[in-house]
Amino acid sequence: MIWFQTNGQFISPWIKKNPILVSILGGTIISYMFIRATALIAGYYDGAIWPGRFIGFSMGITSFAFLTWYFMGEGINTKTLVSLGLATCLICVQLFWK
């Protein structure tokens, strides 16, 4: 959702014309989702919030790379591929290392 809120201006004339409305509507929903997700992750990891930060960061890189490639046609070069690999490693460490 964040990708569409910030980059939608490049693919939709309506979003480009209505940034305040997009930020109010999207920002409220996105903020609520972040608050709930943080609570769920902290609950799963016995109150620790660092795992949620790493998972969120890694998922952000992954989704940004895919959505930018799909909607904007920006290719995935070697640097992006290495970043995606590292993001995958971060996710795996947080999910599977107990």
C-alpha cells in the first residue's frame, strides 16, 4: 500500500492530482496496519520488537523491487538482486533462528 501511496503519482493521474486525499485515506489505513502488525510480531517474539523491524525492512525492499519492476518497468540489476538476496537472508534469520 505504501508503494502505491508514494509512487502512484507516476502511474495514475488521479493520484497525482489528489495527494492530500491519498495521504489522508492511505496513511490512516497504513498506520493502523503497522500498529497491529507490530503488536502481532512483538507477541510472537515474546515482546521483542527488533525482529519486526528487520522483517518489515526486508519485506519493504522485496515488495519495492517487484512493484517497481512490474509497474514502472525498471529492471532488476545485479545490485538489486544482491539486495533482494540479503533481504531474504534477513527474513529467514528472523523467522527460523530461535
